[in-house]
Amino acid sequence: MIEELIAYRSHLAVSVPYFAPTDIADLTPAKQLSESRIKEENDYGNRVRAAIQMSLAAAAASLRLAESMMRDDSQLDLRERQQNLAQCARDAQSCRDVAGHVVALLAGKEAPKLDALMEIRKLKEAIHERFGRWPGST
């Protein structure tokens, strides 16, 4: 169930870049305030999207961890069971690390990473939506 939700939301998880105007100092105070609000809304949305996706990933990993601990390992010898517990401890640490990133994102101590492989089409659409035209067009 959680994996399906992660897959469904995966396209929503990518951070949206903020394209600040290069001449912000020349803008009117009202336009500067508007730009500030756009940036704040963008940052907020990126934090929430990243935190949701990371929380879902941590939840899925925690469920897999619980399932692995519920396996019947009685047929295994003590050494193999200890190795399984050590692996479970490493997996639990990974879940904790992801949860720590969620805390940092929500607290504003960490910024969500932008998708370095963003398609130029999406970039063009974002610029057009923001500025009303593609730079260089008349």
C-alpha cells in the first residue's frame, strides 16, 4: 500500500526551482513583496513535497523491517540469527536517518534537493507561467 502511494506521488516529489528576477532591486516594492511571497510559497511547497515522500519511504522501510523481524528464524543457528538482527539494526538506523532528514526539512535546517535532471520542457513551462513568455520571444 505504501509503495503504491510512493509510486503515485513520485512525480509530485520533485522540487520546483525558483527563478528569481535578476533585476529585483529595480522592481517596485509591491513587485519585490510579490517575488518574496512567490519564493516563500515555492520553498514551503518543496519542503512539504520532500518531507511527504521521505516520510513515506521511511514508513515503507520500517514496515519491511518489521516484516523481516517477524520471520520465523528458529531453523537458523544462533550466528545466523545474530547476523539477521545486526542487519535489522542497520535497517532501523537507515529509517532513523531518513526520519532525521524529514525533521531537518520541516524545521528549515535542510533544503530539499532540486532535481538536477529536470527536463528543459518543464523549465520552459515554468518560465512561461512565471513571466508570460519564453525569454527571447516577442
